[in-house]
Amino acid sequence: MSEVHSGSVRIDGVQVLLGEGARRFEALNQVSLSVQAGEFVCLLGPSGCGKSTLLGLLAGHLKPSQGRVTVDNEAINGPAPDRGLVFQQHTLFPWKTVLDNVTFGLKMKGLAKAERNRLALDLLAQVGLRGFEQAYPSQLSGGMQQRVEIARVLINQPRLLLMDEPFGALDAQTRLSMQSLLLEVWSRIRTTVVFVTHDIDEALFLADRVVVMSARPGRIVEQLTVPFARPRRLDITTDPAFVALKRQCLQVLHPAEGIELPESEQLIAAG
């Protein structure tokens, strides 16, 4: 797949009000954020803080009540294939094979079968699913289903990849494997990624920058540059610098609670 050179994001003074009448509430309050093309940004914050709402704005499923959201200086006016969205639960068609799920978008665009199959087989190989082209979603594990989901989005070569806790429903071991796989694929395509999580370790392992949000109404309270070189290995999570940055994230998220890291991680951070 060709390298993507677009996908810059700009969010200016955005407020989002949701609900009707007496149930109307402010989900996001004066949020401003810029994301460079090809950057991997994680949105980190407590449940209900507006992370998914912000993703919904970028996907085009929501409109701001106030402010402006653009991709490559163009206002977002609804969903589009060049802004791919991956959810926690897969949205695969259960009656279609893996290959047909991945090629569905290209089929709707009228691309010839041979070409769309070629692109799909290449992507399935990249996500470790060579040999599963004719399987159905029900025959796959949760991690494999999410690999198909990612391939189905990436085949459209999106400028922006939006991921809403995509590994949150997976067991711990599969989740770590999927994080490494995502970084491996992203290192080749370098599309812009905005990834929602409430897991600090996941955010620090994946991201170039971690954007920390407050409890509702969601505001950006901190932006942390992640200094670790790429490619990254899972053992970086035991590095003293990683543990120190994790402590900083915890202090931002829970400033009044005086949260301490587990004793094993305190020893790591102390060197």
C-alpha cells in the first residue's frame, strides 16, 4: 500500500451538547487540538469524559455545537471512507467470508475483483491472517476478528484511522499482541491515528503523544510527548522512564488522590 502523506487534524474551540430538554448535557467543553499527518495520538481519560464523542466528531457522526473540526483544512461534513473507524466490537458481516468482508468497500467503489482481492490478500498477510481468507467471522477468535476489522478499514487507505478502544474486549495476552501488530502495520502505512483508551500502559506504548482529558465535560488537561524510539518492544513497559511517565499520567488523571504505583514499579522507576 502507498504511504499516506495527508491526514492533519485541527479541532478549534469545540463544544458538544448532547441529549434533549432536561437531559441535555455538555459532553465536550472548549476542546482544541492539532494532530500532524502521520502522527499516532492516544486520547486518555476516565469513562464518560468525551473521548468517544471526540472520535465521533472526527468520524463525521456528530457535529460540534460550537467550534470547528477539519481534516487537511477541510470541514468534516459526515462520514467518509478516508476516515476509517474501528470499534471495540467488530462490525463484520457474519454471512461473508474474511476476504469478502475486507473487499466490500472496494466492491462498492466498483474496483475490479482481481485488484480488490490482490489488495485484500496483501493486507490480510500483513495482519497475520494468511490462509483464513475463506473463513467466516464466527470461526475466528476475538483477536482475529479485530485483525479483519483493521484490514477492512485500511484497504480504503484512510487519511485518518480512528480507533475506539479496539482491544478493550480482548484478553490481556491477545491485547498485547494486537498492540504490537498495530504498530507494525502502522510503521508501514503511517496514516494518522487517533486512538481512544483508558489504559495508561496502552497509550504510552502506542502513541507519539498522549492527550489527557478531564471528567465530563471533557476538556484537554495535559498533552504528553512520548519520547521512546520506534520500533517499540513490549519490554519498554518496565523501563524506568516509562514508569515515570506512567506516574505523571496518573497524577494528571487523579491529582487529589495521591495515587502510588505498585511497589514493583516504584523500584523500576527508582532504577
